[in-house]
Amino acid sequence: MPSDREKVKMFQRDKIEKAIEAIIEAIGDDPKREGLRDTPRRIAQMYQDFFSGIDQNPSEVLVVGFDENYQGVVVLKDIPFYSICEHHLLPFFGTADIGYVPNGRVVGASKLARALDILAHRPQLQERLTDQLADTLFSTLQTKGVGVILQAEHLCLSIRGATKPGALIVTSATRGCLTRSELLDLVQKR
């Protein structure tokens, strides 16, 4: 796995800056005018943040766990996340609910959120993100069961095309012994 320094080398800021400058020109504006002068640099920095998960392995943040013979379900609810839809390069954002049934080991809650962030910080589809997170947690933690529910607003649906602001897409995935109905029961309780 490349180091952080090597990742910066792989991310080609100069190409992004030139492409954004060309887009500004293509829409009929002047990339040299005061308000737009630093926009290519700012967008390149933003993209570096948005797509920081491309070269990261979410399993790596899940390796630190604790031996614990807990037999119930562990649920982390209402985890904010954002990602970028690969079809329009527009954000989608919402919350994730993650549940798992340990198999002799538990992992810190922050590790679950971090794995979500790594997978979300790539060009994504919500359906794929849901499955990737469930698969990663199930295989890496070797749990008895995993469930993931994502609900998100997609700007490609809210501000263009159908223009339905506030509409949420909900996706879910379960693996092993945890059922969708059991997960839904757990996350709906306050």
C-alpha cells in the first residue's frame, strides 16, 4: 500500500487545475478574473479530499479489535457521510447505520465510521457503497452477521434532472445471521 507521500504523487493536481481552467473557459467565462483565479486550485484540493479513499484499504482500519465474548448486536447509528456520484460528479450525503454480531471480537466504533469514509471517498454509487461496506465488515471482522443501511440525498436528483430536493435513496445490505428486519428494528429504536 502506498504511503501518504506516494499518494500525493499519484494525485495529479496540475491536470485537475488545467481541466477546471478549460471548463471555465468552455462555459464562456474568464479563468483569470479575480473571482475565478484561484478556483482551479481550490477544486483540485477539494477533489483530493473527496477522492482520498481511492488508494486506501478500508480493511486496514478494522484490524485493531478487542477479544470480547459479547453475544448481542452492536449498532452504530446515524453516522454522517458524503460521497461523490460517479455519474455526474455531484455529492450525495446522508447517514449510515451499521450493525454487526461479533464472533469473539469487537472493534472500536470509530473504526466502523472510518471504513465507511474510506469507501465513500471514491467515485461511487450508493448501492455499491452499501455492499462494499457490508462485505468489508463481514470479511474483515469475521462476524456472525453484518447489516448496513444508508440513506442519502443525491444532488444529481435534487438540483438537476428530476429536481426533487429532499428525496432520499435508502439502500441496505445484510450478511450472515443478521436479517434486514432485525437491523431495521434495532436502528428505529431511539
